[in-house]
Amino acid sequence: MSPNQTDVTTAGVAQVFAALGDANRLSLLARLCDGESHSITQLTQGTGISRQGVSKHLTVMERARVVSKERVGRETRYALQPGTLQQARTYLDRASEQWDDALLRLRSFLEI
């Protein structure tokens, strides 16, 4: 495995999992899954979280590269970065395959 693959599968993906390990951030992620960019005002509506709270959650997600932000006029708009989520999914798929292989080896061993 190359150093770049190790980065993607460990440190980078760990940040994604940490960023998504909060119910409020998962809720924000679900709102961003429509493929559009959203302002903090839009993302705050109906959440029961203050704008400052939403902003802090978005900062965590931005550091993990789950979302990106762009200044549009007077607003900052946030959008989902699907490539980062795909890297996390690839990591989970790889881990799942390893577990499946290990379970098959154990089953074969026990059947002997």
C-alpha cells in the first residue's frame, strides 16, 4: 500500500468518522445531500440549534473535508464533498471484505 493510500484509509477517514460521530452533524449532512449549496440560515431552520452551533458543526465537517464553503455575496454557502464520503465508504467496504475473509477462514478451520 502506498503512503497516499495509507493517508486516505487511516488519518483522513478517521477525521470523517469523527466528524460524523455526532447526531447534529449527521442531520446537517442529510440536508446537504440534495447536491445544492446552503447558507447557515437555511441549515439552521428547524434544527433547534443556534446559528453559532451550526457554524461550529460545519467547521468540524469542513476540517474533515466532508463539506466545502464558498463565499457568495454576503453569504457563506456550504456544500457536500461526496468524494470524501466515497473514500470513507471504500474504507468500510475494504474492512468488511477483510472480516468476511477472516470469517470464511475461521469457518474452514472449524469444519476440519
